[in-house]
Amino acid sequence: MSTTQGEAPSDHVRLGVVTRWVTPELVAGVLEKCRVRDKKPGALPAGFMVYFTLALALFQQDSYDDVAEQLVGSVPELSACIPNKSSFTRARGRLGPLVLEAVFQELAGPLAPVGLEGSFYHGMRLAAVDGFVLDAPDTKVNRAAFGGPTKNGQSAGFPQVRVVTLTECGTHAQIDAAVGGFNGGERELAITLAGSAAGMLVVMDRNFPGVALWKAYLEAGSHLLLRARSPVAHRPVEHLADGTYLARMNLAGQKGAHPGGVLVRVIEYRIDGGEMVRLLTDLLDPVEYPAAELAALYRERWEAESAFRQIKTFQRGPAEVLRSGDPALVRQEVWAHLTVHHCLTRVVMQLADDNGIDPDRVSFVKVLKHTRRSVVRQCADTPTKIKKFLAVMAAKVHRKLDNGTRRLREADRHLKRPDSKYSSKLSYRINTRDRQPTRRVEPKVITLHPGIVH
């Protein structure tokens, strides 16, 4: 690979098909915005380190040396003189976490075209807010910065970084994200995402309802559909014709029509005759927003869990611990993972659009593997080569489709990683003998209280 005068060979290293979105121009603009500049010519350049940090996320299970070899192995000028791990670590420290966060913010956003199934309701884009944790190396500074699970007052397991995302339900694209520690609450991080949810219908689980969160999202111009525990907003103030009712959600410990509370519509229903599910929404009109439709819509929240599985199980690797012993680099690593996942989601959407299929029919694992190959071979480092590589991927995706609709499937839920395999509590034991494999199921029957069937 030839270089022009004044350019280093590392200036030409790219991240395969991911370069279509993480362009050299975007990287240069983010570095300028974050005021990160190379101080001496002998150091690893900041632009190269952006791509290298993203490559660490793309090849999470590989060592620094292996990632460097995969990134520059096809560049003769670089493959023979790969620096040691400490040099890369110092360069990551100079780069800092804000650059990768800025790259993510430049790329993040909804991807669903109008009309994509499971993406819109009454013109509102469907999104879900939820969170997950990632294990970080057990260093004193990581534990002090993030905290971690405890048992009997003692540390139990690794320090954990908490990530809360605003995820587009129809595509798994991350619209926005917030990063904190294990000891911080999901709700507090979720409130910081409210400004990115304008015009959307946001679905959340039972851990999130609260007056502060409710007001933040409504003031930002979004609408809410939240599951709630039985004590929350349980006193009807007005019964509606469809069996739902209006109630007030107040601050903790307050009863009655307290001025600090908010008015919500409560929808109660059962799935296949199981436990009662309670939803809270600000969509108060039972005619315009039927309770049966909103009850059926709540299941879209699980698309966020599917996105987290893509990040944690496939992209990062099951039960893998992050690399960084320093909190700033842990945050940098998390933003790199979020950025890579968003780019992979864009590849999925591109393939789905080219083949006229639902993005759920495109294998995330296949896209991940082909993207890794594009980096190793450095075969997608220009717009023309990227287009050609995507065409090859599209052909392979098309061959594996039966063009049928996605089957309804179900798998048993069980605790995969108990606190201790020696726990005396039966709830922590995993009896795999009684676990059934993933299987096809019939559509669920939603029965609204007091008895309307959908």
C-alpha cells in the first residue's frame, strides 16, 4: 500500500465494512471536536487508535497483539513493527473515553423506514428503555468507580459497569445510551435519555416507573407505556368504558391527589390466564388507543433484550470480562462496543432493505463474522470495495432465507449464572433436566380485565 508524502501507513488502516459509517472524515471531525491531537510523531496516532479501539470491541476475545495483527496484517509497513501492549494502553489513555462516546453519538439514531413492522404505532416510533451490566476487571480503581454485587457485605464477583439504552424496537438500533456504575440506578440513567425520545412511544419494564422519569419523558415530547408493580397507581380516580381506569402515580410514600403526582391510565390483563400484568400510559383516550392494542404492544420491549444479547453474547462473547483495569478505559471500551453494534445493525438494515425482507430474518452472527473477515482481509477500505463486499454478503444472506414469516418460538427462562453453585436456596439451582429446547408456540391470548379477549 503506497502512501503520499507526509502520511504514515497507519493513516490508511481501516475497519473493514464498518468504515462505511466510521469514515476518516468523521474520525477527524470528532478528534477536532474533542481537542485530541497527536503531540509527537513517534506515538500511535489518535486516528489509528479510534479504529484500534473499535477493533478491540469487534474482536473482544483476542489479545492486543492479535487485534493489531488483524487490523494491520495486510499492510507490510506496519505488520513487521507492531508495538507492545503497554504502548497501546498508553495510547488508549491519551485518546480517552469522550472520543468514542462522541463517535457513538454521531452515528446513533433510529434506522427503521416508515412501514417496517413492529416499528411504529399511530405514527409514533416504538422504542424501549432498558439496561444491562458488563463485568470489568477486578482492580481497586474499577471497584471504587463502578461498584459491584455483594453478598453478606462482601464483594461477590467482578465490578460491573451499567449501561442503559434507548433502543429502536423494530431494528435493535441504539438511539442513545448512558453509562454508569453498578451502584447507580437504571432509572436515573434512563432519565438522561429523555431528550432523545421526542415523538416516540417508549416502553419500559417494572423497574422504571417514577414521577421524575414520567415528567422528564413527557416534557421531552414522548409518550410512555410502562409496566408497574401492584402498589403503583392502584387507586382508581375514574373508571373508563373499556375497563381501564385513571389513577395517580405519586412520589414514594404519598397518598391521594398530591400535587407532585401525575395522572396515568392503568391497563390490566393476563396472558394465557397467568399473572396479572399492569401497564401505565399517558395515552388516556380508550377509543383512539384501545387497551388491547397497547397490551399486545408491550411485548415489543423484549426487542431491547435481543439487542443486549447481540452485544453481550455474540459480539463480546458469553461471560467475557472487559479488558481495561482503569475506569476511563472501561468507559471507552463500552462506547466502542455500542458503536460497533450500531454499525453492525446498519449492515443488517442494508441487507434487509436490499433483499426486501424483515431485518429479523438477517442473522446478526453471520453479519458479525463477515464484518470481522472484512477487517482481517482489509478488503473493504474504500467506498467501492465496501459496496462490493456488501453485495457478496447480500447474496449469502439471500441463499439462507426461505422467505417465510418468522415463527413464534419460546424458550424456558432460567438462571444461567447463580451467585454460587453451593447456594442452599433452591431458587439458585439450575435443573437442566426439566428444561425444554426452543420450540414453536401458538400466539398468546391476552385477556383484558375485566374480560375482553384479544
